[in-house]
Amino acid sequence: GALVTCATDPKFFSNGLDLDWVNSPETHPEGGDRELFGKEFMHLMGRIITLPIPSICAINGHGFGAGFMMALCHDVRLMREDRGFACANEIEIGMVIPDPELALFKHKLPANVFFETVQLARRWTGKDAANVGIVSGAYPLSHLMPKAIQKAESLKHLGANRKVYQTMKERLFGQTAPINNVHGA
């Protein structure tokens, strides 16, 4: 029992949320109820962060905003070394990072990396992200999924007792996946 998450597009892992809809939901009714979506999105992030099995994220291309957030919710992150950035670009586009996302970044990133990420909107390459501890390793695209699967194989025994694995995650991140509320992770 382990999960590997990766996108199928080799250029983009996730560019985050549809900002046209987020900024103007009334002109994009096909997007649905924005208020409900926010709660559901944070619930999904809470589910990933407290998943009762090891989770490995293979960031195979750009991971921006909520895409970067989703990657950070995984236990282990690996990234493509030659292309793509991990970035919380909200400040560049005139948005304030929501409290749960900010708390997640603060929890998952070293202090200096946190500041550069959220306040300076630094775009982290795979190699730089590995050097500062955002990801565990950076690899050529052809090696990324095999390395992610290898990591999952090495950790899957930890998911054999899902109750214990989840309890430990809940002790780290909160029993009710507090990324769902304003206090975040």
C-alpha cells in the first residue's frame, strides 16, 4: 500500500486552480459553486496529507499555486530535474495565500525556504528544490516515475498497518485534517 501521484502531461504537473473562475465565478457558472469548491478542495488536501498509506508525488512539470500545495501534501516528493518549476505565485498575481495553504507551506518548508516561496514567489527548479529539501530528489523525466515507484516500493510496508500509519499522520497534522480550517496543517 502506497500511492504515487503524477500528471500525464510532461510539461505540467498542475498549474493550480482556474484563476478566471476563482476571480470571477459569476462569469464562469460552469465552474460551479466557488464557496463549496473551496471547502471540498481543502478536504481533498486534508485527505492526501492524512492518507493511511505512504504517498509519493512525482512532480513531472510545473507545479504552481494549488498544484504546489497538492504536491506538498504528499509524504515524499520527487521532481523532474531538467524542466518545470515549483512555485507559490499567488503574490505575483495579486492573491493572498489562504490561511490553510500558508500553514501547510510553513509546516512543510524550512523557514528560509518558506519565506522565499510565499513572500518572494521563488520559482524552484528541481535541482534547487532538492538542495533545500522541498523534494527528496530531482531526476531526468525518464527516471522520475521509476524512482517514484521504487520509493513507493521501499515504503509500502509502512502502509501495511493503515491504522497506525494514519494515526501517526493525524498526530503530525491533526486528527480532523486541520488543513480544512483557517489554522491549516
